[in-house]
Amino acid sequence: MIDWTLVTDWLLQHGTRILIILVLALIVYILMRKTIPRTVKPMLSKAMEGQPEVEIEKRKTTLTRLFIAMGGVVIIVIAIFLTLAELGINITALLAGFGVVGIAVGFGAQSLVRDLIAGFIIMIENQYNIGDVIRVADVAGGVEAVNLRRTLLRDLDGILHVVPNGEIRVTSNFTKMWSRAHLNISVAYKEDVDQVMATIRKTWEEIADDPDWGAFLISKTPWLLRVDEFGDSGVVIKVVGETQPIKQWDVMGELRRRIKKVFDEQGIEIPWPHTKVYFGNSPEQTVAEK
């Protein structure tokens, strides 16, 4: 027969304590989720004074998620050990056992340790944050999540790549602080290069004056506009200007659209591969141009 009095006494004594532990753990976790964002933002605003607001916000999002995840793990571990103590399990012996197991596991978890150390360095050096577009380990994409062990990247095809931090040797950040629009525009050899360059410069400046686009541009006129190459089919003109982070692709797309429209209006030829065929040495014997 079950002595329900003993069960009731145990539940009243230990069960109540276990419930209190779980409730307190939940309350602490909720408070942590509300407190950390409010604490991180002022600290970052002071530490990153003078940097763009978007950079501060990305850093805040990254550190907030990291601190909440780490704090959640600590709270769960503490709650588990306190609950085990209430169940009468010897925590000291359990910790000693974990220590032995930890040594054994440590020999086979060198890659995990390497990932954690690399992730810690990434966070300390602020190499990238959630929302940045980066290339690491031959994978390029937007950073969706990052912690001490791995980085999640989603590319333009919508594929989510999980990159262990220990595999990262070189990081290329396309959206750190500011970005750069970089285009090579070809025109036919017969065109007046000075006129073409003036048209391109004017088109860029019109975008900068456009209320829908002006906020995306840092350079109100291209800071680098030059003849860059004599190509096989035309003259290559290089256009370079600075934009707000992650807006370079939007700006380049709009600039190409407007330049194509202006070139059509002014009769400026955008070249395509073609070949002139001659028979003999006389120019009069030209047969075809393709």
C-alpha cells in the first residue's frame, strides 16, 4: 500500500520548492529578455559613438540574441541542479562524474572548442553582425543568426548555409559601415567619351537628388569616373561611388536602368561583340560586318 501521507508531505516540502525554482527561473529569464536589450543599446551607443545608427542597431541585435541565449543556458543549468538537489541526488558526485566525462569528450571535441574560440573572437572584433552581407568559407549571403559556434547565411537562392565558426579563415563584409557602387559601363568607340562621362555623372547626380533614392547615396557625385579600358568591342568607363550599407546593389540597378534610358534618348551606342571580315588587303573588299 502507498503511504499517501508521505507522498503528500514530500510534495508539500520538495514539490513546492521545485515549483518555486521553476517559476523563479522563468521569471528571471523573462526579466533578462526585457533588460538585456535596454542595457545593451546605451552601452553600444557610447562605445560606437559617431558610427551609423544602422551599424549600432545590427550590433545590438547580434549581442542581444547572444547574451539571451547564453543567459538562458545558465538559468536552465542552475535550475536543473537545484531541482536535482531537491530530488535527493548528490550534485557533488554528479559534477565529479561530469568532469571525468568532460575530459574524455574534450579529446574528441577539438573542432567544437575551435568553433567556440573562433566565435568568441568574431564577437569581440565585431567582424559582422546579423543583417550584414558577407562571404565566408566560399559562401556568400545575408547573416541571419550568429553565435559562438556557427554562423547562418542565406544566399540569393534562399539556401540557408550553416558555417562553423572554426571553418572561417577570411571574412569579407560587403555592408560594414558603408558600401560602394562599382560599375563598368561600355560604349562604342565612335562615341564622344567626354560627353558620355558627363551623361553618366549627371545621371548619378539626378539619383542623388531624387527623394526616393538620395538617402541611399553617400557620394552625391561619382568620386571615380574614368576611362578604364579599351575593350574588344568598346570603351569601358568605370563608375564608383559610396552608398549606405547594403544599398549598393539597389543603386547600381537604378543607375543602369537610367543610363540605358538616357543612352537610348541620346543615341549613345552600347556595344556588343561583333567582327569585321575582310578579303584581301583592300578595305573596299569588306564583305560583312557581324
